[in-house]
Amino acid sequence: MQRYIDAIRKNVCAICVDSDDDGDCTLTTKELCAVEYYLPKILEVVHSIDSDDLAEYHAKLKDTICAECAASDDKDHCYLRDDANCSLDRYFSLIVETIKKVDQGVI
């Protein structure tokens, strides 16, 4: 798990809008990073699909994670995603790419 966390922090957190110039997270202790919180389930989603079609991963993400997220009424209506404020949705393609690279031993 640690190698995924390290890779996510290096490749995703470093460019996240919630990071400072050094790539460190600026979220307060009262805020929650969806990527870090849901990482075990994100890994399950990515590892359950073998496809080059990101839409398949995104559909599975909505079915498994978005459906239970407190920010969404259901898997299709989320006020964070609607405002482009969900880090998981915003960086999902990069997250999938990073996880695949860790699995391939590239990262």
C-alpha cells in the first residue's frame, strides 16, 4: 500500500489544487482528501478492470465509491463533482495511470 501512496503523492498530490508550491497538501484537519481516504477502494476498482477505456474505470468508480460518498445524493449527483471540486474525479485518469505504473514496476 505504501508504494501506491508514495506514487500518488508524487504524481497526483504534487499537482493538486489543494497543494502548495512544494506539493504539500493544504487541506486542514477538518477537511478530507477523497483520494487518500478511498485509496483502498480505488485500488480495488482499478485492479478489477483490465481495459484501456477510462470510461469503464470511471463507471465502476461511480458505482462503488461515489454511490457511498457523503457528498453525493447518488452515484450521478454530487455537489463536489458538479463544482469540479472532487479531487478523486478531477485527477482520476492520472490516479489510474499512476496505479498501473506502480503495478508494472515503472514507478
